Amino acid sequence: MIPRIHQQGSNTLGLLHYLYGKGTHEEHIDPHLVASFDNMAPDPGRDPSATKRDLQHLLDQPLSLLDADRRPDQHVWHCSVRAAPDDPILSDEQWGDIARRMVAATGIDPGDGAGCRWAAVRHADDHIHIIATLVREDGRRPDHHRSGKRAQAECRLLEKELGLHQVASGDGTAAKRATSAERHKAEREGRERPAREELRETVRRAVAGATSEEEFFDRLAAAGLLIRKRIAPSGDLLGYKVALADDRNKDDEPVFYAGSTLAPDLSLPRIRERWTLPAEAATSADGSGLEQPTLPPVTGPAFARRRATAATWQALLIIDHGDDGTAAAQIAAAGEVLDALAKTSAAHTHAELRKAAFVFERASRSHVKAVRGHDRALRQAARDLIHSGPALGRGEDGATTAMLIDMAFFLAIATANWHAKRHHSQQAAAARQAAEHLRAAYQAAAAHPMAILGQRGHRLAPRVRQRQADLLHEVLPELAERIRTEPGWPALAATLDDVQRAGHDPAALLAEATRRRELGTATSVSDVLVWRLRRSAHLPALPESPHGTPTRGSRRTVYPAPSTQPAPSSANDSSRRR
């Protein structure tokens, strides 16, 4: 159940006309009163003799107790309360009780006999609107400070008592939702989403991996946004606003949104924090105290995805074992990686990756202050993805995309666990939702490379296949039979053979891959182990054909020596996918 306190107004009759009207799309059906301050207010919806002006006069009567110069300019309080789509339809009596609980909880009518006058109107099955005059019967102003948070708390109680869908509690760090007017405008104009949401996504993508104000604003301009900068008399840049070129108001002027109104972390000061590298982080971006090596330049999408996969493992280690500030920075930077991945991946994964990035945005903010600088590896990974350009859907590009999505899924689950331990309900739910979209994206990305690897596994000589099966029984006796019945077993057998041919000890690497995270609850243990082994052995994500030429659609990529980075050991349930 979602309550929303709307902006205060000055026109009681105007709001009543809307509440009792047909609605923008004639969606208001049978508008009528379900409750009022005295249970005797006239109902213009059901009583032919009552008018909206009668109700307005009754509600605004306490204004006459004040001298004209003491009357509040914005005296109309407006609150809507909406049930979830899967909730049962409540009766008028139930909605009336909900309205009384809401005005009491918010301080509008606390039950002391002198509260504000109010009325609750129902014009749809799933919600009501409460209108009140912000002057009490005794002439005083009501104590409705923090009425939004008080309304949220009351709704959480109502959900439990009425057996309704229970909404995760928020902490005030969420981006502002599009207003009903913005949503209706988007529908009228045939937009996929309201302008506010489209702008927020575009600005997030412009921030991803950016290293300066100049680069950030260049990306905004390249995306086609209109930009308005706020300059101090000294010439310093104080802030910015953006607008869609085709989003206009009634006067045919662009509708601008400040970065801070799109999301709390998209204000210019908060964006600048990402570009600041504290002295203690300059030589220890992973929190280890070790100087970070200078990385070679990116040479293509596949290389960028390999390096982003390694950075994601590093982030998992910090989330599992670092302090809250550095972990929060990793989670925030992970959002940049998802934005960059969605922007540069092939069409068959784009939709799910875009959804994953969109919902993960909620998980990237909390009241835990991110200690910037320690997220340098992930931010560099996002930058690499952007600058390497779009990836092909097949070949090494497609296979390394699957490898990175696989790792991003782990990161989303680790993020959900981290937030859950700190009782960040909305952020944990958002991270889990992002993980579901990443799982769907993985299935699309991995289908082709896993099929290629599977074909190679089927072509192995019988004695080689038996050797890999014996190895599996030796290292994973409890899971061996299950793995051998999975569709991905031939791909795993081919990978174990590749590991051995590359000069590694397959038993040692398989044991290491198993220790990294538990496998008992994985839907496809084979898939998990294939990517872990190919990454740790530094094998191409998609091997060359038997004739020594790259698989069709791939690009030859040279990788640096493998890392000996230790792997995270917690968030054990993150294998639950595919």
C-alpha cells in the first residue's frame, strides 16, 4: 500500500473537480465519498442534491476563524493511498477506516476533537484520495511535520492487519517517482517512460566511467539532451539541468530537471565525488594497502569484458570483507558497470541488461556514505566498456559478455545480502530484482558459446571424456553424478581439457573454483564452473576452431597474465541461478 503526500495547494474546489471528474482518460468510475471528518459531509458523487461547492464550503469553513492576513496561502492538503495490483478489492468501509487511520497518523485529525476538516473520495477500486484544509477547528495549524514518513509507517501496519502486499520500507534515499501528470503526459505522447525516468537513465549512463566535468557534459550533449548550467558570479559551475529536446510544456518550452531532482546522487557535487581520489585510496583502490598496477589500454570489447569481470571479483571481495564505506562505494560503482554493459551489449541481451541497470539503481544508494576512490577498478571497468564500443553478439565478444553477466549476477546477490544484513529492505529487493534480469540476460548471452563448447565436448575422444569424468569424481564426489547429467557437462569437459592443454593442473583449478562459492544450490553447476575455470586459467571465453582460426564472429584478443586474486567466500547463496 503506497501513500503519497501531494504538493500543497490553494484551490479546494479545483481539486474536488478533479476527484469527482472523469479523469484524464475517463478512468474515474463512480466517484463517491467513503469517509469524512464528521461522517456527515455532502457527497456530490452519490447525492443529487449535493454539489462540489457545498463540500468545498464545508471543508474551508475553519479559514474564516483566521484574519485574512493569517490564512495560509497553501491550505489544501492532499494524500492518495493506493493498494498493490495483486491486493484484493477493499470495500468502501475498509477504505473509510484506512482514511481515518491516515489522517490520525499524519496529524491532520489526531482525534483530539479539534482536528482539520477532511474528506476521502474513492473513484477507482484500488485507491482513495484524502483532501483536507490545513486549519484546525480551534484555528491553529495542524502538526503534520514528516507526514509522508508517518503515512508510510501507518501503511506498513495496515498491510499486516489486512493481509495486503507488504511493501519494503524505504529510507528516504530513493529517486523521486514520476508524478501522475508526468505519467499521463508520457502516455498521451506515446513515450515508453516519463521524461523524468528517461533523463535519469541517460544521465546515469553519461556518468558511468566519466572522469571529468567536460567528459560528462560532452556525453550528455552527444545523447541529445538540452543542458542548462548554473554559473556563480565568480564563474564557478554550481549545478546543471537537463531536458529532452521534444519534451515541452504548454508554452512550448523545454521542461528542465535539475540533476538532484532526478536522483540524490546525480547532483553535480555528488557526481564530483566520483572523480576525487583520496590520498589513502590512491595506492590502495582495493583496500589491500598494495599499490595498484597501471593497466594496459583497452583493445576491444572482449578485453574490456574480461577486465570488468576481474574487477567485479575484486568488488565482491571488498563487499564481503571490507568496511561499510568501501563496500557502499563498490555497490555504487557496480551500477555504473551495469549501465555501461547495457549501453554496449548486443541486441539480444540489451533489454534485460537495461532493466537490470534500471532497478539496480535503487540498490546503489543508502545512508551508508560511500568512500570514493576505493571503487576505482570498477569505475575504470565501466569506462573501458564505454570506450571499447559495442560488442558483437557472438564469438569472443559474446562469450566474454556471458562471463561478465555471470559475475554481475554474483555481485547483485552479494549486494542484496549486504543490504539485507543492514535492514535496507528496498535496496535488497532491488538488487534481487536486478539479479533476475541478469539471469535472463545470461541465458540469452550464454546460449551460443555454451553450445559451441558443448559441441567440442561431444567431439572429445572417449578416453579423454572418461579422464575428465574421473577427475570430476575425484574432486567433487558429492556433485559429480549431478553434473554429468546436466546439459552443460560436455562444455565443462571441453573446458577441463583446455585447462590441461594450457599447462595448468585441472584438479587444482577445479578445486579452487569449487571453493570460491558453494555449488549445492546452483541450477547449473556446469555453467558456473565453466566460466570460473576459463577465467582463472585465463583461457579465451570461446576457444578457437580446430583449424586454428577464431570462431566465427570473434575477434582475436590478447590477455595479460592471470591474476592470483583471492576470491570472495561469503554470500554463499549466490549460485542460485540459471
